[in-house]
Amino acid sequence: MGRAQPLSTALVALVALAVGFLLAGQVKAQLLTPSNQVGRNQALIRSVQDLERTNQADRAKIERLRAEIDTLEAQAASQSQTTQGLKNQVADLRAHAGLTPLHGPGVEVNLSSGPPGSDASGQNRNLITYQDVQDLVNLLFASGAEGVAVSGRRITPMSAFSGSEGEVIVDQGPPLFSPIRIVAVGDRNGMEAALGDPNSLPSLRIREIQFLLTLIVRGAPDESLPAFDGSLEAPHVGPA
Amino acid sequence: MSARPSPRRARQRSRSSAGPVAVWLIALLVALVATVQLRSQAEVERSLVQADPATLAFSIDQLSRSNDELVAQINDLTQRRAQLQSGGSAAADRQLQAELDQLRILEGLVPVHGPGVVLVIDASGLTALDLQDAINNLAAGGSEALAVNDQRVVAGVPIVQTAGGVTVGGTLTPPPWTILAIGDTNRLAETADAMTQQLRGDRRVRVATYRVESDIVIRAVVTERPFVYGVP
């Protein structure tokens, strides 16, 4: 019995040592390489965050400058009928271009990605894409929208959508992610009917069932859209 | 004579049971520390999995270009503000007229010209979604004015699938589609090249070509639609 106790102690020590080695090996084999990758990703994420901050500050500056210009133009228009006439024409075009806020009856669409892992094939079809947002915005305009905003980004005549998996970029704005909120002002009945049509938005309808994406539509008597706060520069095109 | 164990025996018993307990405790501690370390590391990785390097690189490229465009707009607006501050009504008239002309171009209300690309696409089974994708790709690729088969297209012009085929702004527009896009030719050519290469990989596609032109004229215009429901 006296000999058995040191033996069991040695056995426990050996087991503990083995566990320690195994864990150390696991850490070395699995975590060191990914942690380098994590470091690289973190550097990229910091770059994205810096650019997003600059983007936000620039858009705020554009908004301020447009407001200041509007005030100065109003002052000039108060002294000249010609200026007032021009200002009225520009105001109408600015409204149609999305450069001023708009409100009225409309619809609100909330689009969310399906839960992670719901696409077992690994193709991430549970994630919403910029094409989904593009299809929705096109459908809204085709069914009577007079103005549309995507997660607070106003759509203009020059608007374009891009992005990669799960990421939606509208014009010069920062990347948007699920849930995406699309608000449209215009013919509420027409838009609600189009959104309720089971034949519209075929890709989204299928993925709603297969990968649990959600599309929630709500009509409202008064929706508000913000003014566009990005760039509308078009340096290559001129009147013919 | 007494039932009480001798001090020597007690010391022996406590020493003999303390050894394995200490070893077990150390083993447990090692396991715990290792587990905590593994878990925290795994959690960090999980939070970053959502943004893979390719997505992050795309975001950086896109945001850099966007920020350059925003800076150009800031410079333009700053200049306009300075002119207004110093020039009075005459400066305001000049600026308003210039903005009027520019907005008419952007909203597709007047004929336009400029450098760009001409794409020709023909395939069986093309739908409104295909045309919307092509238009959006070119818009994202730097197009400043667009037309398809002599129909002007801006965001908001409905491209709809009907029983008779694809309509653009209410006009039936069957393939082949000739798409005119005015803008930065370098960016547009790159976009058009990628688009046509991808299209040629589809067996249904009969034609997918593009050419760069130094001056394209788009005569088609969009009819202005007054607001019926919206209030600015």
C-alpha cells in the first residue's frame, strides 16, 4: 500500500503533464496561424473604420455646405425676381433629384438576413445582397414611389448599388448590413400591392422559405425621407 | 490504549493524501486556464469571421473612391459658397443656372453627350432583372448618363417584365440591347469588360460586346413626373 501511493501520484502527474502538452500543442497548431490572420484582419478593419469616419464627416460637411448655399441663394433671391425664378426652378429639380427631404404616404420594408448556418451549402444565400436591395428599390419605383431611402441613404437619379456577401453599398455611403430598412414615399396602395404580389421578387421569395430571410412590409400615412448627402458630380457629361 | 491516532500516523496520512490532491488541483488549474484561453481566442476569431479579408479589401477600395468623390463635391460646394458670399445676385444667377443645367442632365431631362462605352447584348430568355443588373453595374462603374435602345434610363425609371417582354419607362424594349453609357472611359471599359466576359460564359448569350467611344450622344430624355403624393 505504501508503494501504491507514490505510483498513483506519479500517474496523476503524468496525466497532468500530458494534458498540458496536449493543450499547448493544440494552442500552437490551431491558434498561432489564425491569430496572425486575426491581426491582419484587425488592421483591415481599422482602415475601414477610419475611412467610414472620414466618409461620415465629409457627408455631414456636404450637408452643411448645401444648407449654407441655400441660405445665401435665398438672400440673393429676395433682392431679385430673376434669381427668385431660377431658385424656384432649381428647388423643384433638387426635390426630384433627392437633394431635399420628402414626406408623404408610403411604405417601409424591413429586410433581414436568415440566421447563420441556414444555408448548409456554405454559399451564404441566407445573407441579403445588394441585388436584393436593387430589386426592391426598382419594384418600388415601378409601382409608384416618388422617393426612396435605403437605411437612411436617399436614392438619386444617379444611384447605384454594389457590395459583397451580406454587405450593401449605396453610392458613396459606408457599407450597410442586415437589417436593411427601405422607406418609400408615393402611391402607397400601388407599392403595397406590388410588394404583396407573390410573383414579384422571385429570388427573395425563394430564399425567404429556404434560408429564412425576412421581408416585412408596413404601409404608413406619412413617411419621411432624408435629403441625399453625397456627391452628384458628373464631370464627363454635358448637354448635347 | 487510547483510540486517538498517533501524531506520526496522522502526519503520514495527511502527507499521503495531500500529494495527489495538489497534483489534481494543478492539473485542473492548467485545464481551466487553457480552456479560458482557448475560448477567449475563439470568441475573438468568431467576431471577425463576419468580415473576411476580401470583403474588407472591397470596402476599403470602395470607401477610398467614395471619399475622393465626396472631397471633390466639398471643394465644388466650398467654391460656390465663396462666390455667393462675394458676388451677390449676379453670382447667384450664374450658379443657379449652372445647377439647373446640371440637374437637368442628371435627371435625364435633356440630351447629353460625352465619352463612354457602347455595349451590345443579345441572348435568349433575357428578363427585366438582367437589364436592371446591367444598368446598375454600369452606374456603379462610373456611368453618368445611360440609354438602352434609345430609351433614357435614370434611377427611378421603371424597367418592368411584362407578358410582351421588357419595358423601359413603359416602352417595350426587346433584345438585342444596345446600351450607351457616358462617363469615365477607364472605369466604364473595365466594368464593360467584366460584364461581357461573364455574359459570354452563358450559353444562352448570342452577343456580348463593347467598344469605347470618345463622344457618345444620347438624345432620348425622361419625361418629368410631378409629385402627386410626396411633399418636399
